[in-house]
Amino acid sequence: MLDGCVPWPEDLAERYRAEGYWTGEPLDQLLRNGVERHPDRVALVSGDGRRWTYAELDAWTARVAAGLSTLLSPRERVVVQLPNVPEFVVLLFALLRVGALPVLALPAHREAEIVPLCELSEAVAYFITEDYRELSRVVTKAVPGLRHVIAVEDLPTADPVELPEPDPGDVALFLLSGGTTGTPKLIPRTHNDYLYNARASAEVSGFDESTVYLVVLPASHNFALASPGLLGAFAAGGTVVLAPDPSPDTAFALIEREKVTVTAAVPPVVLLWMDAAEFADEDLSSLELLQVGGAKLSAEPAGRVREALGCGLQQVFGMAEGLLNFTRLDDPEELIVTTQGRPLAPADEVRVLENGELLTRGPYTLRGYYRAEEHNARSFTEDGFYRSGDVVRQLPTGHLIVEGRVKDQINRGGEKIPAEELENHLLAHPAVHDAAVVGMADPVMGERTCAFLVVRGEAPKLREIAAFLRERGVAEYKLPDRIEVLDAFPLTKVGKVSKTELARRLAGEAE
Ligand code: J2J
């Protein structure tokens, strides 16, 4: 495995191969299979209605791979920050063929996220759309190692060339962790493990050649990418439709136009869709299944999905680090509505500690973050279990109910905010003496962000703090929703800021 990654121990690797989890194929095999089996089936549809068959997608990919192969070498890292455009798909497969390793940033990220990512990964290229030109100028100024900034409006192409096959046991791409610390964490996903991730997810979600999957979440997020997401849809021989945004207007129009059968969304989007569906004119009858995850969907709205949208519900409790839990399509309604599903693979090992914390290891769960030795010592047990930071309850059926978390992170409608990272940004403000970021319950978002501050002199207003953070290049979704100024923070017995007490104050006030 690439230097800076933690491989699976040989005995487990042997088991995963023997039991068929790891097939020894490169990740882009799932596109190649599609080309062999049904070249003329539609593989990809853009929001504006352009479409590519499997053969066309493959040919486009081959030309881009050839073009990129003169600029990039195998194992070099590149940062990819793209909205849901067809070029994302082509670029991803082309990079896999070249062997360059994409680091998948989110479209909402700004310089405060992208610069550290480039530095940590020592990226040599940054792929954007023209809309990101200005951001890319700031990034290139800060990161001297970036050799190329490439806007996908003019991806380099050349006549297809033969390229060496990657080692299937090695890294294929890097996903971003939701994070709990002040610095970003990169998740190496291998060809073997991610191919299993996509294929097995597709199977458990009933994907087949008739599947039309709508990408509503950012395509670079693990849920929309491979759980089963667009890679799972390709693996099953289906069609992928790209939605430029998750609004009901956009999504419903695409569902009607393309006869979408399945999509995946976070709870706030689902709530919005259920409200909008009441008055919508679009025909949503093609929709068979709605997958919901990223944050907990409460049982009450979960119970209304079938009625409101006329489709089945599948709860998905996943993490970019690996472990995926799905309710099964034939589970009793009660389990579908009240649980977040059970592990995907028979080989997923799940341990629930006394306090409810979920630990896991398995054939598609990382053994260590990239170049993060110290952090890895804390995030993994000695025998390689990943400490998810989630607090769960497991039913005798194996289904998990997510009840909370022990990690210092806010889950704002599925978007993850590492508290420490935001606190560090707040501490840079001249009027902020101390900062503690806590989630507050919210009926739509699940949680919103409250920043408790101890100030010097006059207290800054929320608006000023937001402007300050934007100026620093912090992504919009990380900005606090509320500020509370205190004279001093409540402390725990050992003298640390008591976030439990801060959260209790917010909860008390809500009642
Ligand atoms: C409660 N919390 C959940 C759920 C994720 C599929 C689906 C989601 C993600 C994802 C993903 C939850 N109920 N249904 O990668 O492939 C919280 C947990 C978890 C963290 C992971 C996928 N589904 N969560 O959300 O890496 O706290 O992945 O540990 O962004 O989201 O976040 P992320």
C-alpha cells in the first residue's frame, strides 16, 4: 500500500480474498464490465439532458486518461472539487486508469479546507470547474507544490493509450473524513475494498439493469458515490442521472423526465421533499426507493415517506471510513422506520462498548487515516477496530439504532463540522478569548451549531463572526447558527470545558 497508509494484516487480507470480498480487480472494472455486457445502454445523463451510453462513456474516459497520463504519474495525489457534472464521472474513471489518486473534496469547501488538503496530500493537481477559478488562485498561491489547475471544461484529451493496471490492493482514491480534529483526515480506499463496497451495496439495495439512480448529494460523498451511489448503479448496469442541486424543483423534474427509480438524500432534504410533494405537479410514480442517511431520520417522518412520496424507504447509516448499515428491502416496516439498518457484510465486525460506542473492522473499513500516525493511535484499538464515535444500540436482529455520539463533531443535516476546527477559526478573531462549539437540537437539520464565546471587550455579533469566518475561507455550512457569550465556561471535574453542561443549557432552554 501507498506510503502513509495502514494495510490490513495479512491473515485478515487472506480471509477477505478467500471469502470473495476482495476480487483483485481494479475499481474501474465496473465500467469495463458495463461496456462489455451492454455497450449501448445509457450509463450517464447530465442535469441538462445530455446522455452517454456505456461505450461512449468508456471512449470519453479513455481519451481523458490518455490526455492526463502525460501530466500525472501513478500514485500522485490530485484534489478534485466538482459539482455534479458528467466530467466528475469521466475524470474519476480516467484518474483510476492513470493511477493518479483523487482526493475528493466537497463543492462547498473553500480555501480553509482545500489548502490543508492539498498540503496533507502533497497534491500536484487541482481539478475544478470555471466557477472555482477565483478560489483556485488563492489555493495555488498558498500551495507551491500544485503543478496544474485544470478546469474540466477543457479536460486534456489524446488518442487512447495502453496504461499499466494498478495493484488492486493499493489505494484507488481518498475520501474526506467528517473529522473531529483541527486538521482534515484522509481516508484511503483501495480498489479491492471500494469495489466490494459499491457492488455489495448495489445488491442489498436491489439495483439492477433497470435502475435509474439520481445523484442528489454531492457525487464526491461516499453515500452518493458508492453506497451504492453512482458506482453501484454502474456496477448493476443501470443509469446514473446527475442533479445539479437537491431542491424539490430540480429533483422532481429529473425524476419525472428520466423516470428515476432510486435516489439517496439526507433527512432535511427528505423533509423538504415530503412537504413539496403535496403540491407538486411532477409525476414521481417511477420512484421505487428513497435511501436516507448521513444523519438520523426520526421515526415520525420515516413513517410518512411511503405515503408522501409513494416509494419505499431504506435507512442507511454509513461512514466514509467504511462500515455501512442498511435496512433490508424485505425488513418488516417497523425495522425500516425505527432503525438505521444492519451491517452490509457478514465479515463486518461490530463491537458495542459499555457506553454504547460503536467500534468496527471489516473488509471495507479503513485501518488508518493517511499520514496520521498519532491520530490513528487514538482512533483505532490495538486490534484494528475503528472507533466510530457513534453511540448505538444493537437489536437481536443486528439492526442498529443511532442514539448519539461521543465524538466532538456537529452533524448539521448530514454535513459534518469538527468542533475543534471551528473553535480554532473562532479563536483567531481578536475579540474571542475562548470558544466552545456545541450542537443544538433542530427539528429540520437535526442539529445546528451554537458557538459559545468568552470575549475580550465588546462582544462580536453573529453577522460579524460569519463575515470573519468567510473571509478566512471557511465553508458556509460550518458557520455558526448562533452565538452565546459567557463570562466563563463551565468546567468538568478535571478542568476541561464541559460541553455536556453547555449542551444541557441549550436543551433546557428548548423545553
Ligand atoms: C445517524 N447518523 C448517521 C444515520 C451517517 C452512507 C450514508 C451516510 C454516510 C455518511 C456515508 C447516519 N443516522 N443514518 O458515508 O456511505 C453519521 C454518523 C457517522 C457519520 C459519517 C454513506 N448516517 N451518520 O454520513 O463520513 O455519525 O458518511 O459516523 O459523512 O455520519 O459521516 P460521513
